[in-house]
Amino acid sequence: MNNAELSAIYQQTLNLRWSPVAVRLMRPGEEIPAGMMEPSVPLRYCQSIIAARRGNCIYMPVQKHACPDGSGILGLAEMSGKLKSGDLYLLFKKLPNLKIAQKMISTRPEFTPGTYSATLAAPLEKANFKPDVVIFTLWPEQAMWMCCAKTYATGDRQVFHTSGYNSTCADLTVHVMTSGEMNVSFGCYGGRASSEIDDFEQYVSIPFDQLPIMAEALQKLAKKSIPEERRKIYLPPVIDSPAQPGREDKIKVEVRVDENKCTVCGLCEAFCPASVFELTQEKEIRKLSVVNAASCSACYTCVGQCPERAIQLQTQHS
């Protein structure tokens, strides 16, 4: 399978919103692949992943990397003393003391400075180079099926290595390249503060060489398991008194208003499509009454719109 075919399988089986992003760290002396675009201004590495998932093919030499932390972790440049010491993490109040900051720095994966010269990031279907890793932006349910595909193919459970620091560079790129294993990340302070990744999205990164076997597993899972889960086939219907097929049941809806909670704001009367409620006023006293319960269809609009949660509905079959 070529890159475009692999991308199509993942996008179709998982119903992805964003393209998988092919990433390659360029070795010194490598030629720039055709069709790559060098941004006019420096970008953070995590921002280039966001741009690539939208369809852009990004080439970034070291001088176009805006984040000195990321370029140091990726082995593009020497990291500054301030970053290596951990002092800046304390200044940002992201870590409590220097000892913990230095422990975090010493245990995170990173490449030796000068190992690589530039980064490539492109939608997998457009990538005309061999990626090192492929980064997916996913919802948790989609990430679950990625884990299932890996287990389907190998029988293994997944053990992830991640933190809320240096997400895209350390967790999704360096760790996956050095370990040869899939990894997840929930983003990091810098990555989320400088990009448009949504609160409910997360990342999964896969070594490129594992993409075909996982794609085959997803195709198998998509024949039965994935559609069944998405149809919620095990979710019981909310029926406490089931009707008999073919028999005309009468449904009685009892509308209860808790007078201790009701502020007589009138929203239930305004929103009710069947005019079940009536709001009256005698002198300075406002009163809410249920005057047409027989017309209630149990749409629950009044329950949802009541700011005091003063309304309850109870249905009975006869």
C-alpha cells in the first residue's frame, strides 16, 4: 500500500476529521522533497503538525523553528542553558521546584544536537517521502480503535510514555522513533496554548513501518466491531413499561411542578408547544398552573428549560 492508500483506510475506517500527518526528521545532507513549502515566518513544531493536518506540506529548517525547546529536543540545535537548567519551568510556574524540573528534563526523550537538520510534515496522502512517524489527531473513541487495531495485529497491550510536557516533539516524535512503539499524547502547555487543537482532541503517533499491519486490522474491525459500537447496540432503550406491538396504548403524562422550587418565571409556559401551562396574575401574585396535561407529549422541553429544575414528568401506559 502506498501513502495515499494507507491514509484513505485510516480516514474511512475511523471517520477522521483531520488527515494523518507524515513526519520525517531530515538527516544532514538529505535533499528537500518536491512540493514542500517553507513557511514565511518561524513556527513551532507543534504548529507545523496542525498546519499539515489541514493539507499543507511543511519544510522547516532549524531557523524556521520558533520553539527553542522543541528544536533542541528534536536534535536540530543546541538547547539554551536556561531551558536545560529548568529555570524557565519555575518562572512559568509549570513545576514546583528545580529538583523536579531537572528530573523531568533528564527523563524526557530527546536527540543529540546536530543529529537532524530540518523537519518535514505533510498529510500522509500527499507525503512523497518516507516518514519516521505518522501523527493522528483523534477523539478518544478513535484512539481506542487504534489501540484495538494494534492488539488485533499483535495481541499486545499498550504501555504509553507521556506527560503534559513537550508533547509533540518528545512524546509523539522522539519517543516513537527511539522505542519503535505507538504512543499517545494529550498535548502540552505550549502545544495547546499556541495551536487550535480542540479540548476534546488527543494525539496518537505510530512508527511508519507499523502503519500497514494496523490498517489491515482496522479494515477487519470495521466489518463488525466498529459499526456495532457506534450504533450503541448494547444500550438498553429507556422503556419501563413496554407497549405491545399492534396494540393501541393510551399514554398518560403527569406533569408535576414543585412549588417550593418554582419561581414562576414563565419559561415553561413560553416554551411549551402544547400550551400545557398557564401563567396568571392576581393583584401582585403570579401563579403557574398545569391546565392541559392531556396534550403533553413528554417532549421534556419544559424540564430542560426550567432554571430551577422544578418540573418532573411521569408517563404511564394503559
